[in-house]
Amino acid sequence: MESVGGSWTDSLSPQTSVPQDSVSSTSGSMSISQLLQPASVSPAFSVVVDTIPDHNSIPKALARHEARLVHYYALHLGRWLDCTDASRQFTLKIPALATTSPILLEAIMSFAARHAGDTEAASLAHERCIAMLIVQLDSGRVADDDALLCAIVILRVFEQLSAVGNGSDQERHLAGCSALLRACQGPCVDPSAPGLREAAFWVYMRQCLYNACIHHQAPNVDFSLTLLPIPGPGAAAHALVSETAWANSMTWICATVVQFCFGAEAREPSLNRMAKWQELSSAVESWANSRPRSFDPMWQGEGSSGGGSFPEFYFAADWHVVAFGYYHLTCMLLILYKPTPRFAIRSAHSGHQAQILEHARAICGSCKSEPSNVPARIALCHSVFLWGALLDDACERSSLVQLLQELEHDHAWPTAWVVSALKEEWRS
């Protein structure tokens, strides 16, 4: 591939932004998916400041079991949600906000208890949270409630962890979230995520990408939103703002490419589609060539003996690893869905396997080198359905299965169905 298959570290010339025009009913039996239907949450939701729940009230004194789960979340799980946010808002702000927001507290406890293996406590907290959510949605006090938005995306992670086999966590579980988050963003989305509502939006974006890639469907994202430019050097707290904005810009570019591959654009005339492909390819190349040098691996090299042939990469921060993974996922998608020749996927499988596997090995290598970075391994699950069938080396297959099994064993993210699907594919 000409413009998206180059090395991660080639042709670096740090600049301040990527050209943005290129990327432009009982509670116990209900899930958030059933509550947040478009019929009940309209895109026309108005921001009613006077009806915002007061989260500046006196903090609640937590019971021991509540404090234990919030502490568990802060130590182990906030990092999942902050994986493209250098200011770590879900780790540093959410535990304190939970003491003034009961619905957020219950969402945190459901997530923490589920991850810790306390199924009963997780289910009870989830039921209480859903019951509160029903009241909030019925009251209309939603559109400017940051704590509620954060609770919704945390509940989504709980539901993803609770999904049974064969990828049954379908896109319908996100129904209504897009309208709600769209109403709260306004016409633009800020990649620097200056506040919790913006941070919640980027968590939601990554949740959409997971389902879209696995099920080969368009992400439930409003692409009429305008992505704001990456802040320049004069911005306050520039280092953290810039790091966050660059990571989230790669997330947005990846989402636009997923939309190109699986959305309505897939049925456009080939000439129009090729022009769009070139635009997206240029956006990916521009991001790769312009991003800060801090996004480069601190070290990279061939894999150690006995560790398979996946290369090794060591990064300074979680968002560098996640951006690296989305970059390589995006490159693979552009190779697979290049409009020419007509049967792009068939051609890619025969003529571009080496390029696809080079990107796949980069993703696997970064995940193997960063075992505590859960979002990076979740992104690996995104990509494996694109290239897993091409992997024919027994050692690499074994290493890939180990990466996936570790994700479920160590972090409770369901991957057994992915491993089963891969092994079935390899037997055929």
C-alpha cells in the first residue's frame, strides 16, 4: 500500500495539527440498551441548566463496601477509561464525584465488583443503577449532567464484561447513547477532552469501534460533528492537552475509516469511493508524519527467543500504545477496503497479506510488551477478525491465543469466543 503502509517512525516532522477537513419494565431485567432507545432520548434534547442534579452537595460518607469498590476502581479500572486521556479524568475525578452522585457510585460499584469476580454485588449495583437511570431519563434532567454521562459509559463496560459468548454484545446496546452524547457535545467535539463530558464521549467512541470492527458494521457515531483542531503550543497545560488531542484524533480517524469500510459509503460509485479513500489515506499519513515524537516507542526490536516472532515495543504512556494500535488497525482497513481492484478483499488476501500481517504483528507486539494495558488488548480483539485467518505460523498462533486468553484470565474481558472462532478458522 502506497500511503498507509509505511513505518510508524518514518518521516517525522512534528507539527501542531492534522488537517481536519480530511477527517471531517423492572430495573432488574433491563439493560442500559433498553433504556436509551432513540424514542426515549431524542437528538433534539435541549440543555436545561436549571434542572441539572446538584453534584456539588455535601459528599456522602461511603460505607466500607462502597469505599472498597470505589478504591478498587481507582486502582485498577479508571486506567481503562483514561487510555487516551493524559489528564486521567476517569481515574482522578470520578471517585470524588461518586460521593455526590448516587447513580455514578452504583455504576462504579457494578463495574468494580464485576471485574473483581463478585457477581452478586455487581448485579445488585447494576439493578440499582438502572432503576436510578429510569428516573433520570423520565425527569428530563439529562442533557448537562456530566456524572450521568460518565455513569452511562461505565455501565457499558459492565455490560461488555458481562456479555456471553459469540460476541453477543451487539450494537443495539448502544442505542440512544449516540443521540444523548451528541446532544451534550454541541456541533463540535474536542479531541483534547477538557472536561468529563468530552472524556465520556471518547470512551463511547472506543466502545462503538469495538462492536463495529467485530461485527463489520458502521459505528453508531454522528459524523456530522466537527472535530476541533489540535491545540497549539500556547494552550494551557499544553503537554497533557496535546497528548490527549493527538491520541483522540487517531481514534476519530480510525472511526471515519471504519465508517468508510462498513457504512453507507461502501455502496457509493467506485470513482467517488476512491476519492474518499485517498482523502482518508492522506489523513492517516498526515497524522503519522506530524504527531509528536513522544508517540514513538522508547525502544523497538525483534521479539525475544521463545516469545514468538512478534516484535517488541516499549512506550512511555498508555495513550501512545492505544494510538499505535488504532493507527495499525486503520492501515489494515485501508489496505483491505481499497476500492480498486473491484474485489478489494479478495485481492488483499492474495496480494497484500504481507502488509496486513506486518501491521497485525505490530499490534500483537505492542500488546505483548504492555501486558497491563487492557484497552490495547481490547483493540487487538477489534483487529483479529480482519487478519487472524491469514496467520499460518504455529508459534504466532499460539502467542496470539495466549494474548487473548490472558485478557480474559487477568482482566475478565470475554475472549473465549474469539479464541474459539480463530481455532475453527485455522482448522478450515
